[in-house]
Amino acid sequence: MNYIVKDENAIYYECAYSSDNALFLKLGSEAFFITDSRYTIEAKESVKDATVIIDSDLYGCANKLIKKSKVNRLDFDPKEWTLFNFEKLRENLKTTFVSKPDFSHKKRIVKSSEELLLLKKAVILGEKAFDDFSKLIKRHGFKTDEKMLTFMAKAMLSKKGKYELSFDPIVAVNANAAKPHALPTDTILYKKDLLLVDAGLKYKRYCSDRTRTVSTRKDFEFGYEQRFKNKKIQKAYDLVLKAHDNAIEKARSGMKANKIDALTRDIIEKGGMGEYYVHSTGHGVGLDIHEMPYISTKSDTIVEDGMVYTIEPGIYVPNEFGIRIEDMVVMQGGRAVVL
């Protein structure tokens, strides 16, 4: 197979190294990692199973290699490319470029045993960071606004720079949690408020992703069992937890992704709050925080052993509250196992 990859994580998957200015080119039995001179030392030390080429003109270099190889067809993912760079790459080439959307994600959808170990480690580290964050809030977090709480969450997740974050954490209080991707505000956290935290970190580039919604009582923890004074919030929370548990319990290898989505959605709809469930049930996680499989109403992907994805049902009542409970699972032995 002949193909070219531009996305940084896709390149890393191919040769165990990447930089923010690089191409990976596979031409028959030969593979090339092309980057500029800023990365010479690291590339030559780290790239596996590919020839390292240092060139300030990545696209011109790739163009020459393709022309020299005389390959008739080259696959590429159009989502990785700007029109300018793509036109530059294929200038004066007779090679047919074949569009393959999500080319790398499809290759990476089933995780190897080595990848599963890295993902498991990332999840364990993320869980520990949640525990540390709850302790920090109980000591210093009350009467603090979301902006400072978000800063505190980043410090806990990264271990002061030891780990990269999977994404900017979401730390939302009360009504702000009704926005699934809430940005931090000046809203202040008090005891017995609703607090939603969605966060993750990377271990050797592999991501974790976790969400908990809690009632910030005196000795709260980021666990599943939560008690809210507001009956509407409690009803919504119990529905979300029931939907979360149902999907994990009943998901099976061989199911279509939209059937797994229905395992959460049906429960929330039957509970009378379906209009407030505004996103899909989950998404794959790996080198990217959002990968295949996508667990949504529109996805007919067959879920198989070795696939890793999130289960994250939610209910979001505008101007009142939002609730989401999220865990990463791996399909093993035909069933969903929480990482």
C-alpha cells in the first residue's frame, strides 16, 4: 500500500516519533519520515522502520520521492490537508491521489495489547488526579471561582508539568454545567453546589477521559453515589447513572455502535428527559482524544474486541444544571470492561 500521512498522531503511530512539521510517506516496502533540521537529532534517535530525511521543503521532497517511485496510486486523508499544501504536494505528478477520510483512525480503531496497557495507565493516573483534586477543593477550593478551579485541575492532572493534558479540563458549577463544553466563568463554588469535572491526561501520548458530577458536600468524593438536595437534579443524576451502567453492562462485541448508543438514550428518554440529552453516548480514545468508534445514533460501525471508547450519557437543563458521568471502556471477551 502507498500512502502519505500528515497528522502528527497519525505519523507517530507509523514510526514512533512525530513533530509539528513532518510527513510520513509509505511507498511499497519503503517508508520515509520527512522533517526539517530543527528535529534532526530527535528524529534520527527515535524514528523506527523509516528513513529519516531532513529537508526544509517537505512537500517538494515528498513530490520528488513519489515521482521517483513511479507509483500509480497514493492514499491520503483529506481531513489532514489544506488545499494549498495538497496542491503543492501533487504538482506535476501523474500519480492518482485517492481520498481516504479517517485513514489513520480506521487503522488504529482496534488497539494492540501494548496500547491497551498505555491507555490503562493513563486512566489510572487520571483517576488519581481526580482524587487529588477533590482533596484540594476540600482544603482550598470552596469560595473559589471556576477559573481558579480550572487552574487547580490542570496542576493536579499534569503533576506540575510531568504529563500533558488530553484537553483543557471542564470545571463547571451549577447552571454553567448545562453547557456540555462549558468554559470557566467567575461563578464561585460553595458547599453543596453541583460540580461537573471532565478531564484527562496523557501517558506516553495516549489519552484518558473521565467525567464526574458531584454534590460538593463536606466530605465529597468523585464517586458514582451522589445525593443532591434538589429533587429534579437527583432524578436527572439517577437517570444518567442508570444509563451509564446499562450501556456498560449490556454492550457486546458485534453490536453496531448505534445500538450501544440506544442503551443510554432509551433510559433517559423513558425517564422523560430525552430532550436534554444533546450529544452522543461516546467516542473512541487513543493517541487522539476523539477517535473511532463513535458511539452515536448515526454510527453503524460494528464494535469489536480491542476497541476503546467512552460511555458518557448526560442531561443538560438550560439555566439550571448539567450532569454527565463518563468512563472509558475496552471491549474484552465480548463485553465492555471499565478501564
